Amino acid sequence: MPSMRLRTVARTQGNNRALKNGMVTPKRFDLAFEEVPVLVDAFRRMVRELEFDVCEMAMTTYLCAKAHGKPFTALPIFLVRGFHHGAMVRAPKVGLRDPKDLEGRKVGVNRGYTVTTGVWARGILQDEYGVDLSKVTWVPSGDEHVAEYRPPGNVKPLQPGGSLADLVATGELAAAVGVDSSPPDLLPLIPDATEAGFAALRRRGHYPINHLVVVRDDLLAAHPGLATDVFEAFVEAKNLYLDRLRRNTIEEPTPTDLMHRRVMEITGADPLPYGIAPNRAAIDELIKHATSQRILDARPDVESLFADSTVNLTG
């Protein structure tokens, strides 16, 4: 029987569903899942109050939290991946011929400057379109999960009561990241964004990591087998999902399921590899962007970001 209950938060999705429904359990620990309707609220509660034992977390939030000494450490369990070419919208009236025309203008960012989607989206603008990010004024609509973080000078928070979507629609903002494009006059900044993401995967192996899993440091110190046990349980649950994905037995596949299947077709490999080794390129890419965007002051050693007992694990 498991010896200890761990307060755990993770959004239900294909690769962890078997853990959440009890089909898979860690050998020595019980993951006592709690539902937080807005997942980003759990990130904030973990960063600011250390409320949970095990918690899904956006990766840049984790990088920023770790840089500021928050007492939890990641396991190389990368629950959420995706492409961010479609995360940016614009208004037709602002006269953008090319994303590089964003230089000298204001661009909104949903929630905080350190939001992982924003980091990846800015990286795309820089790497694929040559945008000098320092020449853009970034306008986040909220504060940061890591309260101690101070953004660079070209970050100017949205005034209270403003709406990013409205400001994009009127042209006050040239574009925005992470904003719902449902207003009829907003257009994707990058045309055919879905295919642009898959093209980036083919061309340069671009396959962003969004979320990982963190565990409180006091628990890792007190229970040396915890990290490995939790890692192996997440791998087992993920492999059950991949088996269904490969056999095409998911009755109502979500857009995420279809994305995973497409990645699998393009790469011929597991679309959700866990462990540092198979993900080093994506981790390095995100750290590079977080450093150049002045979210991190220095590049951390990759292995230092993960629990010692998991640095050589893959699954």
C-alpha cells in the first residue's frame, strides 16, 4: 500500500488520465489529486504559498521560480507540449506587412510577461522573422506568478480596466499573444499557423515544452525514492495513452490528441518523451529565449533544474 498521500494538481488529459482515474498508481506514494478549475491559479498558489506537494507548472514559471529560490524542484515529466505560431493575433487596420513590422510598436501579452506561451511566441518572432524583441513594447494584462521578478524596461503593464482584445481591435496594440481571436476583426499574425508549427518541427526540430511537474524540496529530501516513483508512474500512464493513440482507439480525439498523432507521424517517435536526454534541445531552446528576453539573468545548468535521481531517467 502507498505509504504517503501527496496533494497533487494536474489537469486531466490523455497522458495522465490513467493516474487520475486510479488505473496507475505510484508504488510507494498516493497521488491525491485536487481539481483547480483554472490551472494557472494552481501555479500561482504553488509559487507563492507552496500549497501542494506535487504540481503541474508552466515551464517558464518554474525557471523563474527556481531562479528566485522557490523550494521546489522539477521532475522531467513534460505533460504539455504544443506550437505557438497561432498564439498571436492582429488587427487588419494596423498595416503589418510582416511580423518584423512589430518593431517600434506595442504588443499585448495575456497575463504576465513570463507566461510560457509568450516566451515561445516571442522566440518564434525572433528566430523565424528576425524581430528585434527589444524594439517592441510588451504590454502584459496581469502580474507575474513570481512576485519578486522585475521585467525589463520595454515591458509596460496594461492599465487597469483595459482589454487586450479591444486594444488590438482598435489598433492601439499592433498585436497580442494569448488573446482569444473570437472578435471578428482580429486576424492571425502568422497565416496558416498550424502548418507553420509543423513546418518548424520538420525544419528545425522545434517542438515546444509548455508544462512539467514540480515537487516540494522538503519532500524530496525526506523521501529519496519519491522522485523516481512519481516519474515511473507518469511514464506508465503516458504509455497507456500512447498505445491507444497508435492503435487509433480514442473514440473522440481532442485537438491535442490529433496534434500528438501528427507529431508522431512527422517524427516517427514518441510525441511526449519524458526525461532530460530526449528533450535537451527543447529545454535549451526555452532557456535561451528566457535568458535573451531577460526573464533569467543567467543560463542555469539543465541538470540543476531537475531532481538528482531523475536526471538520467527516460520514458
